[in-house]
Amino acid sequence: MTTDRVAVFDDPVSSLDNDILLIVSDLMKGLYDEMQSGKGNIKQLFILTHNLFFYKEVTFNPRNESTFWTVKKTGLESKIEQLMI
């Protein structure tokens, strides 16, 4: 790939055990670091998950350079809210 990309991962750990979950979260963090450094072609990264443990693992960043959002559905309406971490 030589063109800019947006990467979307839809629940990459839905039924994996904790060991694999940690490996996948490290891989996601590696993609994020590559994106932040400008080395790769990924310009924006979306990771969608229902797994709270995976969310906490993949979003741990002491530099806190990211934004995180939740999507909540009530009835027929979905609301997107930015998390303040």
C-alpha cells in the first residue's frame, strides 16, 4: 500500500482469551505509534469494541495524545460522546 489509509477494527477480540487479548492490544498500540510517528500509511485509526478490559488495555497511553468516544443507543437514537480521560 502506498496511499493514505483509514484503518477500522471492529471488535478484534470479541471471543479471545486474555493472553491473545493482550497481544492484540499491543498490536493495536503499535499501529497507533506508527501512525503518530508518520512512518506508515495509516492516517486515522478506529477501534470498535464491547470489551471493557480490551478498551482499558488499548487506550492506556501516558502521553494521552488521543481522543476517545462512546456510542450509546437509547431507543431509536444513537448518541456519540467524547470521553474526557
